[in-house]
Amino acid sequence: MHGTAPSASADLDETTVTEAAVASFRDTPDPRLRACLSILVRHLHAAVREMEPTLEEWEVAVDFLTATGQKCDDTRQEFVLLSDVLGISSLVENINHRKSSVATEATVLGPFHMTDSPERELGDSIDEVGKTEPCLVTGRIVSVDGTPLPGAGVDVWQADEDGYYDVQRPDVLPPGNGRGLFTADGEGSFSFTTVVPSYYPIPTDGPVGRLLLATNRHPYRPAHIHFIATANGHIPVTTHIFVAESPYLDSDAVFAVKSSLITDFHRLDDPGKAAEHGLPNPYVHAHVELVLEPSRGGGRG
Amino acid sequence: MHGTAPSASADLDETTVTEAAVASFRDTPDPRLRACLSILVRHLHAAVREMEPTLEEWEVAVDFLTATGQKCDDTRQEFVLLSDVLGISSLVENINHRKSSVATEATVLGPFHMTDSPERELGDSIDEVGKTEPCLVTGRIVSVDGTPLPGAGVDVWQADEDGYYDVQRPDVLPPGNGRGLFTADGEGSFSFTTVVPSYYPIPTDGPVGRLLLATNRHPYRPAHIHFIATANGHIPVTTHIFVAESPYLDSDAVFAVKSSLITDFHRLDDPGKAAEHGLPNPYVHAHVELVLEPSRGGGRG
């Protein structure tokens, strides 16, 4: 075969293809998209240049990403899980919540915030199964100066005492079990009853589970309850509280533990207080203060 | 909430989470997998650190990757397409085929090599529709020293004169149209008839198409025929020949054009030769020499 003269973007080689790929996005109207694609192309190409993958390895990567997408459905988000176990979710959260002095630290959303939490009344139980010791969670949503935030919203979700979210055991757990959407009272306070969540393995029946297996990584997360707190004029926070006695606080599979979020779950033996909350005695109690930062003009609050 | 003492991997921040994520893979038994994950984590984190994505942008990325996986099926490979339009496939090919002096240059596999090509006899037509001018393709598979490679295999696939592969128009095109698996004769020669392929847009009805739209990139590839040539004792080559008169040779959407692969498709007016090949006169003729490199001991040949 004989050719015509090489043209601008023909005959790209391993040293020139990166700039050609970056240049291909030069007419992107949105400058932010153009900047992000340029950064991604350069770093992905740098990774490829450093790995020098064989074609078979490239195919393994394509198959892995395809299987990751195909594992996703209405209640399963395998790409969030992949982002989590690679530490990317934690990095993104840390970048977006550079610690202000006193506001509650944020941590990862995780892959289980996919269904709407049912609206519940203050004091309600989010546990609809009730087969173990009840736990009272009390909380307060305040601004960084300590002012309570009446009417603030708090979205809560957690695994049960066996380590399962509702969507993982649809045959056994009613939809909405372990979830609740509450509105704080006039003092910014809220409370609900639940069960003490268990530590649990992230789902291992998909591509991310195979990755952990192949790399001798355990899949466990320490026990925690998720919160998203929102209030007028304030920046929402997505966070957890971690059960202080839980294993895996020092090796969370998704790199999300902040020591400021580790919370004592006290066992209380106080028949009077138990009766006041309509709980059997003894019971467990945890308290959480969610401290929100005011949004600056036009912010997300 | 009040905490216990921070432990080894709690309280990771944007400066420490990368090394923690790399360290999490330290017990990976396969050293190649460990090395690749370490490289990927570092470069992906570096990209995130440079982009500083908002949580909403991170969600857009998760949704894009999920949709890309979910667009894949038995005949569609959207992650290959994504790798192609980002220049990654071209980079991987270039790394794996650092140009030896005379061997045929490799180029990308592309997303349409998903079904087995039907075995055909030398001289057969790979076009089963026959509604336009026929094209004779002759070829020869030789080693770098010019020695013919009898019995070499050649897998061929191409779009039709309207720019469609069989799998894209299953209602109109018979399965295997535009595809053939041939065995070279005792001289290393092969031939088949077909139609001159058209330039075409890569599929734009998925996430990759939306990416091209959002970035004002055209989706076109110059007209080409794909080949994979294999022979005993030689390294296989995955390549194309490009139609010399085609538009888009200088702006291939997947960065795959090599000037050495641009091939003249001659229109011939020679009733004698036409009759010899059982073709109407005039017809089009293209010739391709596929030059394979010997594999070094235990290679892939």
C-alpha cells in the first residue's frame, strides 16, 4: 500500500497522541467541561504511558468498567462503590469540605442513598422490624455560632443490626427500613429510635468485590449511621456518625472515618427515662450535634 | 459527639488519602495488578486534585460511566468507543507496536469486532447485499524479510457503502455482511470482493455521542477496512487500510490514521481482468501487503 502525504492528525505516535486528544476538545463551548476533559485526558494518558498495558490488559479494563456499569440498577450503584474503594469519593468530599473550624465534618455519601427516605415524625422508629435492643438517637442542628436551626431537615439511613440496608434484603426488610426524613423542632432538635447498626461488608457480588478479592483487601466498613442535614441559609452536610465500639474504625474499606464523627453509643439503665421515650429498659443512647456553616450569598443553603 | 483517639487510617484528608488508597493495595498477590492499581490511583487522584470537582460534577461523572456500561450489549461496546475518542486506544496500540522498520503499522481495534466473522473461501464476496459497484481486494501476508506466509489467517470487517456495520442495521443487513475470515493460499495471498466502504459517524446515540456533541467534536471516521492478520511464528497485527480519497483522513474521531495505511482504491476499466475475477467492468481494486514481525521465543504468534 502506498500513502498520500501525512496530514495534521495522521501518524500520531505515543508522544503526540495526548496533545492531539486534548486539542480535539478545544471547541468545547463550556470552559469548565473543556478544562476537566483536558485534565482527565492528560492524567489518563500519563497512567497508560506509565503502565504500558498489553492489549489483553486493556481489554480486562474495558470488561471491568463494562461489568461495573451493568451491575448498577435502581438500588445498586457500583461506580460509586468503585469511587469509594479507590479513595476518590473521600478525596472529593475532603476537597469540597475543607474543614471550617467548628462545622461538622463531611464524609462520603456511599452507594445506598438511592431511594427516597420516608417522612417520619420526631420520635418515630426508623426500624420497622424490632427484633433487637432499641437505640435512641437524639440530635440537634445548629449554626457554627451555636444558634439552633428550627425546621432543619435531616435525612437518615443506616444498615440494620445484621449489616444490611433495606434495598439489599427486599424479601426480608420492608422498603424504608432504617431510613427516615425528619424535620427538626423549634429548637433545632430531632430524635428517633432505631437499632444499633452493625459493621458490614460493602457488596462483594460485583466487579468491585472481585477487585477487593484479587487485592487481598477486606470489604468491611465500621458501623455507622448516615446523615444529610439541610437548613435555610446554610450549606448542607453529608456525613456519618460511627459507633465508637465498632471494629474497622482503623481500616474502613472506603477511607471515610473522621475521629470527630466517632460517637459513643451508651447503654443506659434508667427506667424513668426509658418510659419517657416509650422504650424498654435498658436501652442504648447516642447523641449527635450537626453544625452547619452559613452559605455565602447565593449559596446552596 | 465526642471521639476516641484517631487511628492509623482515620482522619484522612486531601493530602493523605492518596497514599492510604495506594497502601490499601499493598497485599495484592499479583505484582503487576498491584503496580497498575498504584499507578491508576495516583493519576486519578492527581486529576481529581487538579479538577477539584463539585459533588454535582462527581455525580455527573458517575452517571456518565454508568450509562456507558449500560449502553454495552453483545454488539455494542461503548467503553471501547470512549477509550477510542479519548485517544487511549490509539496510545495503547502505539505502545504495543513500537514501529519496527518494515512491519505493517497497527491501529485501533474499534468497537465493532464483537461477532465472529464467517469463514469464507478465497475470492468470495463479503458483501451479501450487492447494490453498488464491486471492489476487489487482493492482499499478501509476508514476514519482514519478504517471505510469504502460506496458510496465514486474515479476519476482515468493514462498514458498507452507507457507513454501517452489519450489527448496526440487523433489520436490513444479514449477520456477517462485510465480514470474512480467510486463509491465505500457498503464496500467502488472499482476495475477496466487497463494496468500497463509506466514511461514517461512530455511534452517537449513547453517552460517547453526547460527549462529542457537548464538545463540538464531529463523530466521523475516514473510510477503512479492518484487518487482523495472524501467522505461525509471527506477532499478529490489528490494523486498517484507509481509502485514500476519503474525507476525515486528517481528523479521524479516534486518532487512528497512519499515512502508511492510506491505500489507493483504483477504478479499473479492463474487461479481461474483470471477467477473470467474475466482476462487471469497470470495477475498483485495492491491494494490501500485511507484513508481520516474527515472534521471539514463546511469543504470541
